[in-house]
Amino acid sequence: MLVGDFLKNNAQLFPKKTAIIFGRRKLTYEEMDVSANRLANALISYGIKRDDRVGVFLDNSVEAVVAIFAILKANATFVVINPTTKFQKLGYILNNCRMSGLIADWDKFDVVSPIPETAPSLKFVIFSGKKKDSAEIDPNRFLDYEELLKSSVPKPPPLKCIDQDLATIIYTSGTTGVPKGVMMTHLNVISACTSITTYLENTSSDIILDVLPLSFDYGLYQVLMAFKVGGTIVLEKTFLYPFEIIKTIIREKVTGFPGVPTIFALLLQLDHLKDYDFTHLRYITNTAAALPVSHVKKLREVFPHTKIYLMYGLTECKRVSYLPPDEVDRRPDSVGRGMPNEEVYIENEQGERVKPGEMGELVVRGSNVMRGYWELPEETDKLLKPGKYPGEKVLYTGDLFRMDEEGYLYFVARKDDIIKTRGEKVSPKEIENVLYRLNEVLEAAVMGVPDPILGEAIKAVVVLQKGANITEEQVRRFCAQNLEDFMIPKLVEFQEFLPKTETGKIKKIGLISKGE
Amino acid sequence: MAEKKYIEEKIRKFINQTFLRGGETNPGLKDHTSFLEKGIVDSTGVLELVAFLEETFNITVEDEELVPENLDSVSNLVKFVSQKSDQAKMD
């Protein structure tokens, strides 16, 4: 079984069933399958082979979903890139995995068009959306999505992959500030989808609302899982206007609503939610950061017929645990237990399994555990270590946990300083690296500070060079030009100096509340 | 009409200062530019925007009004605020 089979199988079983709803557009499984076949044939005709990497640099859209399945059908590996990624990082990712092709939006032409000069592996860019009229567009390198679809045949190309091949590489923030590519094989993705859809009891009658970006694994898997069970995905470009989302849930009779704490915090600010009928909403899921107990309570008042699943995971194995809805009252601060077909345990620093109640590092064992970080063997070896049987690798999460007698997990702390804001992981180092590129900046320290909506808000504390003059707004503007939107510091503070440890490292703890 | 112009100036100034941080993709904000389509505002930005409207124009934005028809471009915002202000005067 391969990930691309999710679409193919349903196109055979329920060709006329609605696979995706995006705004006013509704497409059936058959229509999606035919489009993906056409695009896959186009990719192959432009030189895409088995194991090649092809990027998807699109906003959430029908085209993004078609692109993902087309890349799989072309026996290649898809890499979804956050659409707010700026030129430098985009170039880094493209070169890091030596991408052969990229699918982007015509709107992003100015960001993307200089890329082929700096990324020698890139053979072509396919642009979707409203075509740009320009005589300067090189027709061999820059292709139009609609034209390719029209000129390619709908016959499925021959499948050459096996489930040990890479289905996707997902770039994630690393503590070093340089993004790392998480390699997921077809088997990894299918295992994670199977475990999750098992505990969520998904069926083909599910209608799942996805407001999360497809570049975020939580957003991506909603589409994959909906397609796995033959359900319908209601894809939104983003979560922006809260009442619009409520209207969509009601209009489309949504049965599953995945979110992150920021989304639920925004929704719960609406006063009249109780007046609406949400009886069709079967479940809500939360992950990426803990949902405050008070919000769980409020969600249950607003959605009394809906099961609320609290979950925890990391990209390196997709998901670790879920708290069954009927356990929420008994263990409100637990992130739940391991998924079906997955083992979780806690080890101390001596590498021994600890007793219930004792703290240690969480270890994950299962087919959902990644194959490693793309071309980073040393980084990979820090997380993937030998398991029970020869050749087996298990994942050391870097998160400190306790487990109770019944196997429920309780988060204690992270070993690194990664910030979680709006459910996205952000490396402070990546932002500091950008700040240091400003001539005015002598020193910079970035940290997360508690925020009721964002979970953590990003705060940058900056020391300026002698005589230098720059405003908070200018610092934020520079960050906006160089970082994805969710990485732009919400707070910028200027200080005379930064406190240091004896070894000269910046002490961030004291800076979190300073000056507020 | 003068009032509409005042509303528009205030709104543009706020959007420019708060959201358009000189990003590479947003050289100019046209009247009908969709914030959603162009990624100008994010979900917490909508809250900031609503707080700004309520404070500056002394109006109350209801739950049901948190929709793109009211909030998703400069022209939609100007229309929405003008209507709300007129309503407030009649009340």
C-alpha cells in the first residue's frame, strides 16, 4: 500500500463522492484522481523520476492537494513549504533536498523566479492560479498548471515505489536555527494515518474541516486521513474570520474539527456559540500545545454532543498520544496514552525504563517513527537509537514526561528551548540569526513568553551597537522580510546589555518578564 | 462623504502600521485587496483589527459580523464602519 492509493482506491470505490470542498468548489474523488494523474504525467514528461523531490509552495487549495497526489503518482517525494516562506529560506530548502521541481502560485512569481539561478537541481517551476502576462517568462522553465493539465493524459502512470520509499519530507525547526527535513516513508505515513483514524473512529461519512496549513503536518494529515477513509475534506485557506468558520461548520455539516489552542481561544471569544446547532459535529481535536482546562470546559458547554480529543505529538513520528474523551475529567492534565499499534515508554538518563510516576525522556516505538533527518546522520543518531530488535530504531523525543500506572502520560518539560506559538514550533536561533543580520544589532535573544491566545508569544530582546538607532517597528519589518509570518516577534525590547552565564551564554530566563 | 474619507484614512493608517511591515509582496494596498487572499492579516490580527474598530469608531462588532463581507478589504471595512456609525446615530 502506498499513500497515493488513498486517492486511487476511493476514485474506484466512490467516484462520484465529494472528496474536497474549497470555498464554492466541490470536487469528486474521480475528478481529483484524474487531475492528479494528468499532473503526474506532466511531471514525468518534464523529467521527474522515482525518489525525486518536488516542492509544493502553495496556499491551501485544491491545486495543493492535487499536486501532493500527483507527486506521489509520479513516484516522487512531496515537500510542502509554508507559503509565507521568504526567498532565502526557500532557496535553502530547495538546495538542501536538491528539489527537481516546484509547484507555486503565479502570485509568488517574484519570490520564486530568481530561485532557479541559485538552485541548480531545479528543472522547472509550475505556476497555478491567474497567469502572469510577461514576455520574459522562460517557457522551458516556467510552466502553467492549467495548460499542463489540459495537455496531459488522464491515464495513471506506472507505480514504481514500495512503502519503504519516501512519501514526504517535512521541514521542521531545529535548535540550531537551520530547518531539518523529517523523512517519512509511505509506511510511516500510512501507519500514522491508520493509528489516528482508528482512535478517532473515522469513516467515509466524516466531513473534516481543515483550517490548518498543509505545510504543518497536522494540516496535511487531515487531507491524507480524510482520503484514507473516503471522507470529505472541507479545506479553508486559513483560520481568519471566526464566524465564517462557524458558518462553514454548520453549512457543510462538518463532523470533525481539528484545531490548535489559538484557534479555540479565538472561537471561544464569540458570545453566542451556544445558540447554534452543532449536533453533527462528532469530534474536536487539539494538539501542538496544551489546551487550558478552562477552554476544554467551555468547549464542552458550546459543543455538548462533541467528543474532545486532546493529543500530543511531534513531526518526527507525527503523533504520540491521545486522551480518550471520557478520560478528560479524570486526567485533565494528561496528554493521553500511546496510539493503537504504537508503544511509548519513559527512560532515565541511564537508559532504564522508569517506574510509574518517575520522570524521564519519552521514547516512541512504532512504524510511524520517521526514517531520519534528510542528510543529517549525526542529528538523526541523537534521536533515533537502537530499539528492541536488531536494526530497529526508536525515537527519543527530547521531551521529559511522567507516566501513571495505567500508561497515561504527563508532560513535564522540553529539553531544548523551542518556542510553541499558534501551535507552530519555532527555533529561537532561527530568529536570532536574522536579527544578527541587522547592522545595528550587537546582541539578540529570542524567547517565548506566555500569551493567552498564542500559547507563547515570541519576544526578541535586542542590544544595539554603540550609537546605532533603530525602532521596534523597523526590527519587526526586517523580520517580516526574512521570516515566515508566524515567526515575526510580537514583542521587541531594547536593553543595554544581556545577562550571561559564566560560560558567556545568554541567560534567557530573566529576560522573559523583564520590562513588562 | 467627508466622514467616509476620515474612516478610510484611519483604517489605512492602522493596516499599514500594524500588518504591512514593508513585506515584499505588498507594495500597495488597493481598496479591494483581500486580506485573506493576500495573507495580509492573520487570525490574531483580526482581533487587533476588531479592537481597533471598536475603540476608534466607538462601535460594537457582533459575533455574526466577524465575516469577510465586513472585514476583508479596506473598502469592506469602510462600508461596514460607515453603516455601523449611521446605525449608532439613529439608535
